Amino acid sequence: MLSQKIKRFCIVGALIVAIFVYCSSIAFGEEPRELLVGFAAWSQLCPRDVAETVALKKYTEEINAQGKYKLNLIVTDAAGKREKIRSDIEDLLVQDVDILIVMPIDTHDFLGWKDIVMKKRQDTGKPLVYASASKIPVEEDLSIEKIGVDFALATSDVNSGKALGEHFVAYLFGKKGKYEGKLVELRGAPGTSANMLRHAGFHSVMDQYPDIVTVFEQSHNWSRMEALELTRVVLQKFPPGSFDAIFAYFDDGAMGILEATKEAGRAGEFLIYTSDGQSDCLRAIQEGQITACAVYEHRTGKMCLEKAIEILEGKTVEGIVLPPDILMTTGNINKILGTVYTPYLSGEDVHWDWVIK
């Protein structure tokens, strides 16, 4: 009898303690876990990096408002210089970041940074989540193990170039009843993976049609201003009707091309193709001024942060993810925009006007 009373007393006591702990956690809240997040951006003059910075800051605020974590975000700007982004990474590691998100212009650069991140992990023994906000080309031998990151998104620049090429070929046949045309290519910086892979994808289609020829090809070095100047040269060199399209290779280049055509009074004379998906370019597609854009899932910084937190929580995360790419055209943009895809923001004062160094 006595033992039953003691047992009852213990059960009631345990319940009271449990209720007290639960109510205390509600009343006072648990202390949020502090995490230091470093975002090493390539250039804050680049709409991609500006948009990712804005998205990361907003998502950090959302996470902090939930009370489980207190994230402190540090953003650096390499101003488009390879040696600067490496030093930014080293500075962030010195500050003992828990999560390091890096956004270079070329994912091959990760090969040169792997050693400093690995050394930091070995020296401290502290968990450090390392993620790539620049998408890894699936066509290249750049596994997450090889470049040393825990998480990355993938992309297929070959598929993007191929989709644009197929659209151009279909246009030529629809207009002329034959696969014949002339093309201007204003390419990205030599040696960069996006430039080479988009070119390879585009020409995997073009090279099947010997009567579709490139009449002018030069690099704009991923610069809107250089694309503008090159287009001025093209328009002086070739009179109206001399070619059917310009392949810009990226959105800011396409906007420079569009600006030059308006200056010369030749807007709408030929097609303009591009890749990326920034908002001013997509508005131009809506207005019928740019023909098509192979767009990418761009909120990579936010996705990296989401996955990094999951990794720190001990969850299993797929190391590399390939989101679907979308071909946005004048014919389908109003069906897709705001539903399947939301563009990253850019302003008229924000352009990719830097030189890779």
C-alpha cells in the first residue's frame, strides 16, 4: 500500500516537473543557437550577386524571427577579382564562420580554395559547412568531393545553349522554309566554363546545319558595356538584313545589345538570345524586344543556407542538386513568370561591368 502511494507520488512529481519545464520553455523560450554565416560574393556590381545578397539577408531575418537560431551574416565583395575572393574566404575562416557560402564567377576556382577550407577544419576540429552558390556544370568533372564543398547546385550550360539553338533553328525554318541563316555571337570571357559550355550546347545544334553560319564572333568579357560597344561595331559593319540573330551568352550582354539597337534605330530587326534570367531582361522579353532566355534557378544562396542548417542539425542532405532549367520566350513568358519562375532583381544602375582578373 505504501509502495503504491510512493509510486503515485513519484508519477505526480514527474508530471509536475515536466509541466514546469514545458511552461518555462514557452514562457522564457530556449536560447537560440548562434551561427556565423559568411557569404563571399564575386562582385556586388553583378545583379546575380546583389540578388543573392538580398535573398540571403531576407532569409536570415526569417530564420531569426523563428527563434531557434540567431544567424549573423557577413557579406564580402571581391569586386570581380580572383585574388580578392580568396582573401575574403581566408578572412571569413579567421572569423570562425559556421557556414561558408561562396559565389565565384567560375566554379573551377573552388579547386584553388579547397586546401584553405580543409586546413581550417583540421586545425579547429569544428564543424564547418562549405557550400557553392555558383552552380556546378554537370558536364565537367567537378564533384563536390573534388572541389571540397558539402552542398552545391548543378546546372547544364550545354542544355541551355542547346535549347536556344533549337529555338533559333525552328524560327529560321518557320520564316524561310529552310535551315539557312546568319548569326552574330558575342561570347563571354574566354576560358570561363559558362562561355565554353553554352557555346558547345548552341553549336551542337548549329553545326548540324551547314547553311547557318556565324558571320561575327567576339568576346564581351561578361560586360554590358563591352557588349554595347561590340554591337555598335556590328551594326556599322553589317547593314539591315545581313544577319538573323545575336546570341548574347548572358542577360546583361543582351541588354547592352538591345541598347545599341535602339540607338541605331534598328530595334526588332533581328532576334536576341541570352541566358540567366534577370528581371530587366525578362521584362524586355515580355515587351517583345528580346527573343528568348534560358533561365536558371537563381536563389542558390538561400538554398545553400537551408541545406547548411540541415547538415548542422545532423540531417542527410543530397550533396548536389540539379534544378530544372526553363526556356523563357515571348510566346510563353506570361504563363511562366510569377508561377514556375520568379526572376532575380536588377536595376538600371547594376550591371556586370567588371573585368575578370
